Amino acid sequence: MRSVITVTNNGPDDATGVFISDLLPDGLVFIEANNENYDATTGVWYIGDLANGGTVTLTITARINSTGNVTNFVNVTGKEFDHDKTNNNDNVTVEIPKEVDLSVNKTVNNENPYNGDEIIYEIVISNNGVDNATNVIVSDNLPNGLIYISSDASKGSYNATTGLWTVGDLAVGETVKLTITVLVNKSGNLTNNVSVNSTEHDLNYTDNNDSVVIDVIPVADLVVDKEANQDVIYVGDEVIFIITITNNGPNDAENVIALDKLPEGLEFVSSNASKGTYDFETGIWDIGNLTVGETVTLIITTIAQKEGIIVNNVSVNSTTVDLNMTNNFANATVEANEVIVPSDDSSQSSKLGLSQNKNNLLNSGIGIRSRGGIFQGNGTDKFRI
């Protein structure tokens, strides 16, 4: 701070031996004066002679090193009789506010979480002086995409609704900490800001703010289901498989691919996809992107070519992260039975004579059903011709 002292001789005579006394009080540290005749140790500025009507000025520069009210007194004296001493003294009181240097540092335990993860923010507040800080308030309002779960403050309390951490008083050198646990429910970059203030003047506001940016990885939960239109069949029968895929989110799934390679024993007939295309030779169903909640279906028609248990598997994946792979696989099982061909001594007919006795079978009520070269009676037996 700078103090300017002005001395004037209002006469009627010249003044001799003039000097002033201005000893800096505690709280002010002398730096310099614009007149070499000022002695900072004694506080005396020797002026000497001052003519009637003459004016002289002294400027003192000092550094403030305390808080509160600081009063600086000054007095002027000369050799001659001064008929009005009421204006020989003056003073200035400076109110020096308390000063603090609050700093905030914010970190997160995971900068690249998945959508749906829990993460923990840590906020550390320090008072680097020079005075104690009062009514310390920290603002940390969670951005859209973060859901508050819990918090733990080493001092004061945090209100998740207002985003305010009321710390209270903070002594010089004291450090306090707040942890906030949140649920991530949005993908992309999320910025969480924090700031700290108090009643006192802060010497350095550059460290009163901080922020943390997290890059949330999108997640999709793909679910596949598969079923056959019948469980027990005969060789030569038609079997239809229905594959259903759903994206349960929380994000869209990109570049979705399902793999359904027909096993040995099934002959491909046709397919019908509600979205994308199916290649029966590779078994790849190229779906594309699936929005949250979207469901697609693939119907594959086949013919059973051999006897036995036939298991048809399907799997689904995408370029979007899937944290639950337990529902990315499914299968459908069918049992293919061999067609029964009567021997030559059969009471119904022989293999060669079956076509000649069709009318007899129809008239007897047994009935004949043709399917791919097979005639079936009303019972369970089938006969190939």
C-alpha cells in the first residue's frame, strides 16, 4: 500500500527545522519512500525550511503483513511557534481483510467406466493460509448422467439435492475430504465440476476450481432365444427354427451379428429375416444396429436328413460391449426318427405293392398322407414309396 503525506506552511512566516514523524505500525512493512531524508527506522522525515505557502509531499510504500484494522499516525513539528496545532496531526486507518488460500483437488477412481458402473469421486479441500477460513462452502452439483448413491465427508455435510458441501471453518493447514459414490447411466464424456469459497478474501483463486472428465463406454445387453416348431420328427420332415434377438440396452448395439450354422442332418430350405440378411452357407445373420428395446426375428426352414438327436446352436455379438454374455447363446434340439418300411410279409402291403394298395388303405380308413415321397397312415407309422 502507498501512504501520501502532504505538509503545508499556512504562514504568516517561513518555518525552519521542520520534520514529520511517521513510524509505520505493526502490520505494515516498509518497502521504499520517494525522499531519501525519510528514515524508516525512526519514522522521521527531515524537511528543514518551509516557506510561507510552501508544500512538500512524501510517499511511502509498504507491504501489508497482517489482518484487521491498521492505523498509521503522522505529526509535523517546526522551530517556530505554531498558533494552530489542531492540524499538526493526522492518521489513516486501513481495514485489512483476512486472507486465505483455499485449494480444491478432485479425482475419480475410474476414468473409463461402463454405462451402469458405480464410480467414486474424491474431493480434497485445503487451507494454505494465511488466516483461518470461515463458512467454507464447496459446490459439486452432479451432471446429467450421474445418479447419486452415497457420500462421506470428513467434516461438515453434503447435500446431493443442492450439490453443496457445507464444511464450516477451516484452520490454516487443515485438509478435509469428501467422497461421492454415483451410478453412471449415460455414455460419452461427462464433466463433473467443483469449486470452493469462504467468507475471507482468497489470495489465489486459480486453485479454487477443479473438474474431472470421464469417458463412459456404451453397453448393450443382447439376448437370443431359439425354438423349433416341433421337437420330435421323422427323417424327411420339415423343421422350422425361430431365432429372436432383443437389445435390453442401456445403449444401442452396433454391428450386430448372429451365427446360426446349420448342423449336419439339416438341409436348408429357406429363411426370412425381419432385419438384415442371413447366409445359410456361412450361418451369419448380419443384422446391423439394434436400438434399445428393439427385437428382430429370423425364421429358418429346414428338412431333417438323418436319424438321431440334432442340436442347432445360435450365438449373437456386436461391436458394443456386452457385460452379460450368459444370454448370448441358445439352442434348439429335435429328435429325428427313422421312417418304418414294412417287410414283404406284412399284412398291409409290401414296399413294392404299397402304391397298388392305396385305394384299399383309403377305403379301410387308415388314410394316406403324402410328404416328400412318404405316405403316412392315421397311426404313427410312415411308409416310403
